[in-house]
Amino acid sequence: MTLFSVCTTDTLVDAATALKSGALVAFPTETVYGLGADAQNPEAVARIYSVKGRPADHPLIVHIDSMDRMGDWAADVPAFAIALARDYWPGPMTLVLQRSAIAKDFITGGQETVGLRVPAHPLALGLLKAFHEAGGLGIAAPSANRFGAVSPTTADAVQEELESYMADTDLILDGGPSLVGVESTIIDCTGDAPRILRLGAITQEMIEETTGLVVTDATSAQSDIRVSGSLESHYSPKAKVILDVVAVAGDGLIAPDQIPTPNGVIRLMAPSTNEQYARDLYRALRLADQKGLEVVVALQPGGDGLAAAIRDRLQRAAHE
């Protein structure tokens, strides 16, 4: 495995060639780092599942470089999905659509749907463009961590967690810290109106404003579509996460900056905004494990939008 801390155009061409040959490439997006493989190569995709320890029925998101390529992977793209793509791609949004013939079971987890995303990170877009120029149609990429663990928002976090599982031919591209910090909003576009299957930075209000439709939040109900990050326990550090209690000496603390740190408590994060809370959340959870903490107390932000996505991740991290 090779980590590229400086990524040039030649680096991206080499990475695209590696993907076409069956290697895995971890790369940055604006949400978290992804572990990518050629979405048309069943052997390469199988290695994603092996490296992550991911259940075989969990579908993968296919990353493309433009909304113009939706038709390659989707058999039916409703007008409201096109409107969402125009407004929020590139960006932290995944659209779930009826799959086309090239979206095989090894990508969809055996479902008749496929998730598509155009990431906003310039390095991710550069890799995707180079991959398409090399003849690829899409890069399958879940988060670059072991299944159920805390998603990585830096290349160092990917290397720390996955280096022992990756092959010598695999690559990690370092594009700096992810700017959003929580995974993309996943929107079911297979019905008459959008349904949110995973909360993220693209909010219900934003979706309704774009589509003019009433949006359903299906994250708290049992959905008929399986998507990443939908298990009750997910995004979990080794430390025990406890929500909305008073931290005691020896605990780690994640809380807004106006909350003081009690004596003997290890402050892991003190965000002043929800954007900062989301961006630094996974880094703080990983820091707790690096410090060997047994307990992390997290005070949840109130409100809708991004705050709801943060609470979703914290509640899954705290679930036993």
C-alpha cells in the first residue's frame, strides 16, 4: 500500500490505472474518505468487502464525475431526482434510483436499486475524470474504515485503520481533512416523492425547496431499501459513548464551546457551530481511542438540519 501525500495529475492517472487493474484506492471526499474500486469489477469490489469486514448484503454507493452519467447506472431517473442533482451535485448527497443492467448484485446488495453520488472534493472529481478517461464508468466507494467503526476524515486515519488489510498495489490519496465530516444524505428517488434514508448536510428543507414535494424522513422507520449507515449501532469507537450526561474525571467530553470542561475531564472537542461539530466529530471519537479512554460523554446539538445528522451519528455510536 502506498500513500500519496502530494497528488498531481500524473498521480490521479496512475490511481485510475490502478483501479482499472483491480486495485483499491482510498480517496478524499468532502464528507469522509472512501475506499474505492472499479464498480464493474466483481473481484475488486469483493476486496472492499473483505478489507472492511462488511456484510455482503450491504450495498455500495457508485461515485460518478457528472450527473450526465446517471443514465449509465439508473434505469429510471424521475424529474425531481434530476432537479436535486442539478442543485446539489457535486455535493454531499446520494440518490437511490432503479438500477440499470450494469448495476450488478455485487454493487446493489441484491436490491433493484443503486445509490449514485458526485462528490465535491476536487481530488475525488479529478480521480473520477481520470478513471472515466481510462474507460471506467464509476467507482464504488464506502467509507474507508472497518465496518461499523468510526469513518475516517483524514488519510492518516485510513492508513492507521486499514494498512494491515490492504495490498501492496493499493493506494491512499491524501487530500487533507474532509470539510463536511459526516456521510452524505441518502435520498430514495424510486417513489413519487423523495424519502430521506440517511441524514446528512443536504437537509429536508433543502430537498423540499428544490423539488416542491413533501419529503418523508424514513430514517427512524424500517425501510424496504438497505443503505449504508442504517444499523442501530454504527460509527462506534472502542470507547463507550454516553449521551447528554455530566462527564466525570477520566471521561472524554464532546460538547459545544459554551459548555465548560469539568475538572479531570479530557476535552476532545469544543465546536462553536454545527458545521464545526460535524467536521470534527469523527476526529474526536478517534482521538478518544488514541488516548485509551473508556468513556466519551457527548452533548448533542439541538435543532434541525445538520444538527439532526450529528445526533443520528451520535445515537448510533452510543447504541449497544
